[in-house]
Amino acid sequence: MVTSVNSATIYGIEACVVTVETDISDGLPSFDMVGLLSSEVREARERVRTAIKNSGFVIPPKRITINLAPGDLRKSGTYFDLPIAVSILASIGIIPQNMIKDYMFVGELGLDGHVVRVNGVLPIVLKAMDEGMKKCFVPSGNITECSLAKGIDIIPVDNLNELVGQMVSGELNSGISVPEVAMSYGDDYYDFSNVKGQVAAKRAAEITAAGMHNMLMIGTPGSGKTMIAKCMPSIMPLLSDEERIEVAKIYSVAGLNDGGISVMRPFRSPHHTATVASLAGGGLNPNPGEFTLAHRGVLFLDELPEFSGRAIELLRQPLEDRVISISRMGGKYVFPSDFIFLGASNPCKCGYYPDRNKCKCTEYDVNKYMGKISGPIMDRIDLCVGIEPVTYEEINSNEKGESSEIIRKRVERAVCFQKERFKDTSISFNSQIDGRHIEEFCPLGKEERKVMEYAFSKLDLSVRSYNKIIKVARTIADLEEQKDIGKKHLIEAINYRSRYV
Amino acid sequence: MTREELWIWYATLLDEPNGVTYKTFESTRQIKEVYEAGIDQLVEQYKFSKKEAEQIEKSKGSGKLEICMKRMREGEIQFVTVEDKLYPERLKQFEDKPKFLFYKGNLPKEYLPTVGMVGARACTNYGRNMAKMLGEELSSNHIQIISGLARGIDTYSMIGAISGKTPTFAVLGSGVDVCYPTENIELYEEILNNGGGIISEFIPGSSPLQWHFPIRNRIISGLSDKVAVIEAREKSGSLITVEYALEQGKDVWAVPGRVGDSLSSGCNRLLKCGAGVLTSGYDIIEEMSDVVKDIKQLGATKDEQMEMMEETNLKVYRAIESYPQSITEIMKKTQLGYEKIIEILLCLQMSGVVEEISKNYFVRCIK
């Protein structure tokens, strides 16, 4: 008789249900597994056999065939050890058949039968919920991240023996409620009240956060670019429940969910030696890369021109489509990557241009350095802002700037203001308005048109940068909760244009 | 009484024939207190003499105020007090500054340089030509000429200034609606038509009394960045202006004349004492070259501009130097807010006089 047990695997960042079928029949003793398995799944055979033996059960010397369905889906990962073991124990009658129906099992087994944590449990649990399963057995090491899944019984499993004991007696750990994870708000130090001076940069950061724009900061070494970038999450609207789940799923798959689930938006700052695969996501079964880990948050590339040219060009797709797609032999994976892109750069190689007392770079050197950020990438950056070194008086002044919380309140109001405008559309932020909709959402008055006409001819604007200026002006007006874009909004927006395009 | 009425009443006191001692009241509150005080209080508290106190008391119902107000309305005369924002910055620093000014037309622009031109009423042909030439040269280089509208040098300086196109300003020793000498009425009109102004601290309608002129001279020198003397005798009224100018710390320039010419003896003496030798308008322009150059640069592109010649624009432009300045530095220098600064910077960039050399770093364009 065939026993089937539900399990799941991860494809991209989504879970797919996999059924583990076990058949035990007479014949030469063997233990075979089929179903398009990767090597770590095939190795499960040895782990499962030893774990069952070490838990005190005997596998009969029969012909055991295990199939992981559907057969055309490539299975990878170590999710299947526990379901395979449960399925074998059920087919030899140790676990009652009625105890496995409508349940889902995931987990890796150690040789002594203990259950090891795996990555990607949250999407699996959510999938189980969608599929209408009643209970989900997960490694106890994964229990914290499951707190976001409400409406399904999550049962932590420590080892195989204990699980069998519970199933035989029918007294499952079902009463265990998953502990609510403490909300983390991030590090207090990274608050705008601790940023001294930097009026222009703070203002630009606020606009960036409110309209989900992209920003490039140019400044001398040690002027505070990194500090400002790190403060960014503190002024962005908190994650909504939906977004929290989205983010937690990604972190679950990447195995990074240790620190609890934050309501703050993620902040990723890969080093400039990062490879293409680590940024975009990679591996035979692609894991999320930095672009995806920054989803709904901030991707900060410090020393942007120092990144390899290929790495910088990779930004094109996420900045345009807000997803990144990776094609592999096994299929095409689409990872979400909707983030605020923050770049930081020195103005030249030595970092001090245009201070000619310190900078010895020639005009050619300066242009070459900034030229590493290609035109198409520059073209996708909405705000470009210069960061100036903090002066001695500013360091020593005890004056605290506005706290991030106050700024965040303003940003949240601006976000609401945008939501109102974009209801019934697929747009949620000003940065997402495309060329077709500029006229509709950002109409300009006669006076404002004149300013733009003048700027267009005098400042050599491209059509894309023209549109960008209007979008940024729209956000500035939203921060003031103004229905119409005014002249001063446009002027400020023009001031943030990137001048290397 | 309204604030303006109080001040104008105060102005009428100055015009009393016997000359009420000129007490320095600088605020509406003080004037109100004086207005409301009785004779005894005026004597005891404000240290007026008995006679003065009686005069003040009498002035309250004299109707002079009403006549003055009427003349102001009819003559489109404006009034500014030390308390007002419009009051010329150049005068503010002086101890004996006029506490109020009547004016027709405009007051001198703060951001344009000024040169006071004074000299003899009975001038020579040489003086006349020099005054005209200097007036025109300075005026065509955006310098505002301040003078007195008297006969002789004053008149010719202003005729020159009008052909130089920059507004010019006359400070009178009579009310602003009294043209003295009367033959200068055409010049008086032209000054106003040219965007300039007629200024006086005496109430409208007041006559050109002798004692008015010396105190009027302190306003001429006060409003001027530099004072030029074209022709003056050894003992001349023009030299009063020079004295005021030196007291106020202004540069004095003098046009040299022949030794022995009595009309040049005053000038030559000034030169001996170290005054600047003025042989051409460019001597002064050279000295003011920074300011004049800046204005020219901004002014040159004016036609294509929205409103370039705004005071604050020039302030920002002057803060930007030929080595790159960051926005913060410009903000510190000009004391303007971020929003205003970026608006002006954009305006300056569009007109091609300023360039953003690196993000947020600005530098002047060299044409």
C-alpha cells in the first residue's frame, strides 16, 4: 500500500507542495528514491535510514520505493528528510495513517534522529495554509519565523523519536503557540537627530523616502554619506503586515531570519567587491541576492564607482521593473526587488574635488571616475545631492536636529497623500509614474510650464530627466500636502538633477 | 493718532521757525509719549526748555500736520522712518542720522554703489565739463550719483548722471515738493522719470532755509559710498559735506585744478591732505571694480532674464567666488534659507553666470 505525506520545496522564494509517496513491497531488500532529485535529496536516504535505526525502529528488509511528486519539478534542499522518515514509519504501521493526512512536514534529520533547522520554512508554512492543511510540523529551530503565519497549527519538532511518540499517543504539541517575535525598530544610533548639519542631504533623504525615489550622494570621504544612508530606514514608513510577510519570506529563504522580524525596512549594503551572483542572486537553484534582500527597503551601494561595471549595470532591471529575473537550466526565477537605491560616491579618485588645495586629479581623471557610473544608471537616479564635510562648529554644537520619528510622520503623511491620488491604479509611489501618466498625475500650471520650458532649453535636459524632475517635484509638493505642483517645488527638484547625464 | 501721523507730527517740529532742539527719538513709542506729555512733563522728564515745551504743545493743534498730510497725498510723497525696513542701510549706522525721510520716486538701491558729487554753485566751465563727464562715466557703470540739485556742480553732475542711465538721487534742503532753484524743474522731473528719487528730511512744502543746507549735507555724504568734490573754494559749503564724509569714514576724491584758481583751491588742499586724485570716472570705478564688474555681469544678460537684477541675486552672486563654494558656505555668507538659495542659484545657472562644477559646488563663469 502506498503512503503519501505532504512536504514542500522552495522555488525562487515561493514554496511548491511536494508529495512523498512510499511503497513497501516484497522482493530483494532495497531503498530507492526517484523524482528528479538533486544530490542533497538523494543523500537523504542514508540520513533517514540511520536516523530511523538510531531512534529505535527497525526498517524491514523489503523493497522500499520512494517517489517525490510531481516528477518534473527539480527537488533540492533538505526539507524531505522528515517527511520521508514519517512516510516510511507510516507505511510500516508505526505511525497511524490518520495522523498524516492534511499535515505537512519539513525538516532535515541528523543521524541520531534530531531535527535540524532548514531555510525557507515561512513560505512553506504559508503555502500549507493556502492549501488548506491543518497542521504543519517544522524543526523547532525555525519556530520564531513562523509567528507571521496565523491560522494554521505549527508544531515544533525536536527529534524523530519524540514525534513518533506524540503521534502514536495522539497527543500532539499542538497547544504550543508560537511566541510572538519582539518587534525590532533597529539601532537607535542611526537617527537623523544624530546627523549634524547636512541640511540639503537630510531634505533630499526625506524626499527620497516619501516618493521611493533613488538617490546618489556625492561627497568627500568622511562627510557622512554612509551615516545618512544608514538613517534612511528610520524615516521610511513602517512595513505593513503584508510587506512584513513578503520580507520575512525572503529572509526565511535566505536563512537570515535570526534577529526576529523587524517592522523597519531592510537595509542592505553590500561591499563593492560583491560579485554579480551575490547581488542578483545565484546558485544552481538561485538564492535571493542582495537586490532581493533589499526588497521593500534600501539598497545602499557605498563607493558606487568602485563596483565592477557589470555589477552596476545589473541595477538596470530592478530599477526599471522592480524585479530581477534569473534564467538557469532548471527554469526562470523571478525575485522581487523593489527597493530605494542609494548610491554614494566620491567626486573623484582622491575624493576632494573641487577643493584644489587637496585634489590633484585632472579634469580627465574626474570625468573618468564619475564615468564609471554609466549614463543609463545615472538616468534612473532621481535625486543627486552633494554631501559637504561637517564643520567644527557643527560637530561641537549640542543642537539636535529633527528626530527621525518626526520626519517619518511627514513621510507617512506624504505617502497617504499619494495613495489617495493613485487609488484605482497600480501605482503606489511617485517614482513609479511612467511617461504616459505624467500629464495625468502631475499637471503643471502656466507659470510652472514656463519654468520647465526655460530649464529644458537652458540646462540641456533629456526627456527622461525632464520627467524625473516633475516626479520629484510632485513628491516635494506631496510633503507639503499641496494638490498642485508649484514653481518652488520644480526649482528644488531641478536642483537635485544629476549633472553627469 | 496713527503711527504715521505721530511720526509726521514729529517731523513738523523740526520745521518750527525758532528751531526746536532736535531731540533724538527713535521709536513710535517714544514719540507717542512726548505727544501725550504735558508742558511740565516735557520740561522735567524730557529736558525741553520752557519755550520749546510751549511750542510743542502749540504744534498739536496747529493744523500743520493736516496740511503736510494733504501735500503728501497730492504730491505722491512717501515717508520712511528708522523703524522701517525700507530705511537706507547706509544711513542706519550714523549717530546723527535723520530719523525719517520724505521722498518722491525711489530711494537708492542698496546693492548698487553710490557716489556723492558736490562742488561750487558758481563753477567754471572746467568744473561744469568735469562734473558732466564724471557723472556720465560713473552712472553708465551702474553707480548711483547722489547730489543736491543746487546750481552749478550739483546740476551738471546730475545731468551727466541722467545720460548715464543709472538712477540718480537728489537730497534737498527744502521739502521734496519744492524745487529749488526753480530753474532746475526740468532736471527734477527727469530725475524722477529716470527711476531716481528726490529725498529730504524736511516736511513737504518747507522752504529752502539757510540752516537746512548744512544738515542736509550729512545725508548726501551718508548715502554715498564715496564722495567726489569737483570744484571748491578754500572756504566752501561743499567742504561741510567732505567733513561729514570723513567723519562717517567715507573716501573723498577731488578733481585737481590749476594752482592759483580760487575755485580749485579747496580741491587742491584736499588732494594735499590725501584725497583721491580724480581725473576720470574710471579712477573711482577701478576702486569699486569688484562690485561694478559683478553688476555688469548680471546686468549684461538682463534682457533674456526673468528678474535678474534682484538684490538677493546679487548678494548670492557676490558670495560665490572664482573658487568653488558649497551651498552651505553660500548659505552662511548670505544668511538666506536653503529654499531661497537654490532658487537663486538655479536662476544664476540658467543665465550662465554661475556654474555647478561638482554637485552642490558652485563657481562663477568667466566670460
